[in-house]
Amino acid sequence: MPYTFHTDDDRRAMLDLLGLKSEDELVQVIPEKYRLRGLLPIERGRTEPEVLRMLSRLANRNAPSTQLTSFLGGGIYEHTVPSAVKNITSRPEFSTAYTPYQPEASQGTLQVIFEFQTHISRLTRLPVANASMYDGASALAEACLMAAKITKREVVLVPYALNPRYLRVVRSYVSGQKIELKTIPTTDSGDIDATALHRELNDRTAAVVVQTPNYFGVLERPWEFEKEVHAAGALVVASTDPVSLSLLRPPGEYGADIAVGECQPLGNEMSYGGPLVGFMACKQEFIRQMPGRLVSATKDVDGRDAFVLTLQTREQHIRREKATSNICTNQGLLATRATVYMSLLGEHGFTELGRICAERAHKLAGMIAALDGYSLRYRAPFFREFVVACPTDADSVVETARKHGMLAGIPLARYFGASARNLLLVTATDRHSDDDFKALCDALKRASLVKVG
Amino acid sequence: MSAKDFSQTIYGKSRRGRHGYHISSRPTEAPRDIPREYLREGRIGLPEVAELQVLRHYVDLSTKNHHVEKDLFPLGSCTMKYNPKVNEEVAAMPGFAGLHPEQSDDDAQGALAVMHALEQALVAVSGMDAVSAQPAAGAQGEMLGLLLARAYFADRKESRHKVLVPDTAHGTNPATASIVGFETKTFASGKDGRVDLDTLRAALDDDVAVLMLTVPNTLGLFEPHIGEIVDLVHQRGGLCYMDGANMNALMGQARPGDFGFDMMHFNLHKTFSTPHGGGGPGSGPVAVRAHLEPFLPTPRVVEKDGKYRLDYQRPKSVGALHSFFGNFGIYLRAYTYITRLGADGIRRASSTAILNANYLAKRVAPAYPVPYGERCMHEFVATGEPLKKHGVKTLDVAKRLLDFGFYAPTIYFPLVVPEALMVEPTETEGRETLDRFADAMLQIAREAAETPDVLLSAPTKTPVRRVDEASANRTPVITVPMD
Ligand SMILES: Cc1ncc(COP(=O)(O)O)c(C=O)c1O
């Protein structure tokens, strides 16, 4: 069997010490009637080359977006991942360590988390950030639970243009508690309907969720309603894309109490949508209600700078049923990648990334809007993602493009029903060249000629 | 906190105007198409460091970690086994790593086949009827379990409010119960560290929705009356959830489905060799019996005539816990491990894990008694109580172990053992390593008697010595302050 050390002599000697004749005797603590006699109905073990052959065959049955020309987004984005980032986090010192419960032997992981917290804090302009959440969706769900606990209120207002996959998770997370979700409609410009928000806000409102850019790529103007939300005693929960914060006003500056988001785009693989990594940041006054792990700078007994897990009394292993959350294992290694990625790009590279994404997306949007029959669904400003209104149904556009090796985007009918039949969500990033844009436009042109029956 | 200059952080190494990594070969301009009102002003405040500096910084940090490839990581309940390299090679294959989750099922047939095959393998290991791999970690698996229970009872027009856990339960069990809106009721373990049937009977009533039980329990003990325990709960109309964090003891030996459990979670990052990553990512698939299957989260991966698709049409489903399909990259690693070991290797792995734990327990017991029982399964809980007379605590033993180049066991858990040291060596350690560790433990016990200061001032060989947690708790410093 692979991955064990013991020789027959080792096993013999160990059994001797235990006064046993066979290893079977050790399993006899399991009552006879439950002990499996034969082997599980799983095939027998294989050699490494056999396993690799089998799995590369399976890998080859996929057509990964990285090998096509992809304009998919919807919360998961393909950006350049620098070699240095991949290399650092493949080190076993990071990948095979555990949660840093013994700080003296875990300073590497602890300091990385501290730097992650700092990066996130600077991006969001909120003073507190935690060590990571499972993904952007559960981070938002936990933020809603946190807001309900802080305000002792039970209604959370969510925008219609919220990522529908986040909404599903938020719904499941709050379903066990007496929390009600209410949808705030979207205006014809694609952003939150402030009049409807005004109507729904009352003394039962725990939080108003604002996602910006929202699922349609549209940028919201939370600063226009933030004061009203706070005046009603509710919290502002911002769900945002960290890459967009390279250019856009940060949540802390428009009064968000809690900010959450997905850090996959920060140097992590798409990997069919998992593992992902969420972040959560908040105002100082809410630090003790925050879920998840937090690292603090401190000193050791010799006065040396050191790092340590802190405020653990919020967490499940100490506080049990009174914990702020049940999260234990989080997404450490992906947060590590995000940390190295942000450090490596730095102030300059990260700003550059945002600028390129915005420039690319606007160029593509302009090219598509100039095509016969195609237009942009919303006039509102966007960052690197936008909704295209197609002359035919978006599914058939996607199908035509796919025949030419392209993933044109996400048909919105997938999530928003038949009225969104012609709408296509398109993303551009630093990965796209002008040739890619031309190719997409050619495919779109062809698709508009396809007769749908 | 006293002055801290943060010069050793990446921020301390930053110099204005230094560039790390360029995305573009051309100079970029501020966006023209986004109105000013939306744009951030001034600097973000990220560091400015060169690529080699970044590498040196993080390579240096990495050397300050203990990790599995350095030496034994005997952390109980965490199954810190070897994380095979081939797993990483598979997860990095471009055909998998480069898939976008919004691609069509046709484009993802290989990925869906792996998801399906993994779920089927876990069905086999659990002896249950269906598996959803979606939860991102064990705790989220528990959450799914309790959401399933809630949906199941709602479907039967029953309303039950309580979750029962023994006092040996992991913290995530009661914490999860609260999140899902259940009230936790904790009951005392029996004198033998196991569930006492009379105590359980007394704790049970018609308001109990779920009993959550870790098997083997967090003392490393199998519950000999597991069948009766499950029956008692079922007789009162409740469901039984098995916390499967300790499946490394059971896989290939016995199946939770045969014990009568209704549902359970796996921790792929423990039992199935996927790396812990300094705190994740993990993966917490949930296995259920047929009566709970209709409530599983969507999408479900289904197979027909060799073709796979994602199915969202499950009207009774509890919804979703993850943005997409869970931690797919972890499925790849776990599935690689399962195919590599096979049914024979899986059985051999668990029996070796049990052998290693019993051997180690026997070797350290002269100095650190194991209060509950002769025979453990894959882990054991010893006590540092005898050392207290020398003014030495379990914490000091843990810190001293770091000086020997080992990580420390899980300490002060489970709560029922005073001065607990919970040790899980796993099957991927050899006898020499176990002996070295046992020798270190015994030497530390001698030091406790002869030179207790050595323990009280340990560790001295780690990158930093004992750190001040108290002041961090009083005034946490969570970030490098902006200048
Ligand atoms: C017994 C037990 N249950 C549950 C968990 C929670 O699992 P996770 O950390 O994957 O959320 C753990 C992990 O530490 C555990 O040891």
C-alpha cells in the first residue's frame, strides 16, 4: 500500500509491544456485526502512472475556458496568474501546515494572514478583515446573519441584481433563523431602485445588501442611500469584487458597515468554481461579532514581533453554541495566494490591472454596441462586465460562438427567466486581445443571422 | 501594545516607485468611461516591492511554519497525514484547473465524471445511499445535515427544536446547531467516555430533531452500543447525524450506514489526504440515507448512459451552500487518493492508523495516562495531569514539543479530560518517528520533574518564543496601520 512506512518487522514489533497477535485484534473494538468482512466495492489500488493516465484522460474530456476564448464572468474571472504566485503557494510549508493554533511554530501562516487582512483592509478601507470565508456567497450570508445579530432585527433587503448564486446561498443560510429576505427591484438603468428601497426600509430592517458591481456589471451608488439606511438603524452590507476596488470607491468610504466578496480573481484558479475564497471586512465596533479567524500582531516574551490568533472567544472551539459562526477550516491556502498576488502586483500593478480591465471591457462593449441588432442593456457605468441585448435569444448566440471556440458569456435567462431571454452577460479582462474581440464580434454577427424557429 | 514598526512585513519592505509585476507592457491611463463619482481617490495603499523581494519574503515566512513534510504533526482530530504529490499534479491539470463553472455540462464531462465517481466512492465508504459533495468543509457539512433535518421534519409537518450532543462533541456541532436555529442540549458522557444509554434516554424527548455523534468519538473510542444509541433516537422520531471527522479510523473497516445513521459528513482534508493549507481549503461531503436524498442541495450531478449533467430540478432541496459545486479542486485530490489506494489500500490505511495510535498510546502512557480505556482507534487522549505537581501544565508540554521539532498535539480538548493531549499520528508515520516522538514525550515528563523551568520557558528553538495572547485580545492589531 502506498504512503506507509512499516516493514513486516515493524508491524510485528509494534504488535508485540501491545501484546497482540494480529492487527485484526485492534479492530475488534467494533462489534462483530458491523465489521466488514470483505473489501469495499471500490476498485483495487493503482500505481501512480495508472492513476495519472486515468485522470488526464478525464481532464481531456473537458474543454476548459482557458483553452478557448472566454468571456465568462458572473463572479469567477480569468486573470493572469503570475508564475511566482503559483510557485510560492505550492510550497509544503504553506500547503501542508494546519491552522496556526501553536503560534511559535506557525509564524509563517500567521503573518501571511495578517498581511491578507491588511491588504483587504486597504482595498475596502475598513479597519478589520478576517482570515477568509468559504466563498463570496457564504461570506455574504454570514454578513447577513451578523447584521441581524448586531441590530437584533430580522429583515434583510437584497437587490434584484444580486448574483443569483449568492442569493441561493444566503437563502439557505438564513432559512434556519427568523430572518426574512426582501427583494429591492432594479431600475431600468440596472441599479438599485432607491424609491423602492425607501419604501421598504423600516425599524425591522437589519441590513441593506448592495452589490457593486452588481450581477449585471452595473456600478451602484450606495453613497446616495447610505445615510438613509443608517438613519433607519440598519447596516449597509457591501458585496464587492476586490479587483474592482483597484479603481472604484471602497466600501469603507461610502459608509458600508460590513464588506464581503470573492478573492478567486486574486491569483487563484477557476477550478470549475471551487475552491474559492471569501473575504469579510467590517467597522471596528463590530469586531467581536465577526465570524472566522482573526490574527493580531503582538510580541513574544523576548519582545520580538510576533503574530497570534486573537479574539478566539468568538469562535466555535471556545464558545460552542454561542459562537459568532460555526466556521472552522476556512480557505487559508487560497487566501495565501491572494496575499502573494496583491503583494506582487502591489500599488502599481494592481491599479494597472483595474485600468486594463476597464479599458478592455469598454472597448469590447463599444464594438458590440456597434453591431447590427446588438446593444448594451444598461446605460449605467460598469467595470469589466456588462449586459448585451441580442437580436435573438442569448442561448443561440452562445451556441454559435461555441462552435467557433468561444464562450460568449452567460445567458441571463439561466437565472432571470424568460424575460431575460435575449440578454447576455459578457466579461473582458486583461487576458483579452483586440483579436479576441474581433473574433467575438464576428461570431455575434453570425449568430444574429441564425434564424431561430 | 508597545511600539511595533512592521518593518518585517511586506509593507515594511515597500519603497515608493518600485514595481513588482506588470500586467501590461504599455503604460495605462485612468479610466475615461467611468464617471469620477465612482472612482477611488488617492493611493490604495498596497506595498511596492520587486518580484524577487516578494519571493524572498514569503519563502522566509514559509520557513517559520511547521508542516507535514518537515516532521510529525500529531494534531488530534485533524488527521495530518501525508498529502501525496500526485494529488497536486492532478488538481493542476489545465483541463480541470482552467474550467469556468458557467461552462456547459458538455464542456465539463470529465469534471462531472470525477464528481460523480467521488460521490459514488463515498457512498461505498459510508454505506449510505447518496452523497452531496457540495459543503466546503466539515462545519458546512454539519450545517447541511441540520438543514436537511429541518426540511425533513417540515415535510412531515413536524417541528422539533433540539439538537443533542455529548460533552465530547467538537465545537462546530453546537455552533452549527445555533446557526441553523436549533437549541443545543449537551449530555454528559458515561464513566467510560462513551455514550451512557440511560443518560441518553433521559435526554431524549419528542422535541429532539437530531443527535450529533462523532464516531469514533473525540476520545478516539468506538461506541460499542452504537446500534442501541441510534435505535433510541429513532424510536423517539429523531434523526442521527454522524460527525465523520474521524473516518480515518473506520474507512474500509465498518460503515456508518450499517450503524443506522441517517446522515454524516466526511472531511476530505482529513481522511482523504488533501492538504490543510494552513487552515483550508477543505471539503465536507455529506452522505445520507434515501429518505433524506430529496432534500440534498442542488445541483446534483447525475449520470445517464455515460453522460453527466448537473440537475437543479429538486423541488424539496434545501437550496445551495456554495456559489457553485463545492470545492472541486479538493474532489480531484481526494479522488486521486482513493483510486491510488483502492479498496485494499483504504482498509490497510485505517488499520495502520489504528496500529500507530495504539502503539504510541502504549509508549507514552507510563508518563501520560490515557484515562479512557485500553484500546483506542486512530487517536488517543492522554492527560498531563501527573505533571501538575511539578507546576507544569499540558500547555508547557505542548510548547516543549516544539523544541524537539514536532508540532504539538491538540490540547485541552475534548473538555472531559483534564490537561488533555489528543494525539493522532496517522498511518503515514513510521515506527522510528513514533519512537522519536514517544521518547521526546517521556523526556519531557522527566524534565518536568527535574528541570521544570525548561518546560516553563519553552519553546526556545522556534522562530519566536511564547507570544503575548492576552494583550492581543485586549487591543487586537489586525492590520498594518496606514501611514
Ligand atoms: C470532530 C470534528 N468535527 C468537526 C470538525 C470541523 O471540520 P472543518 O474544520 O472541516 O469545518 C472538526 C475539525 O476540526 C473535527 O475535528
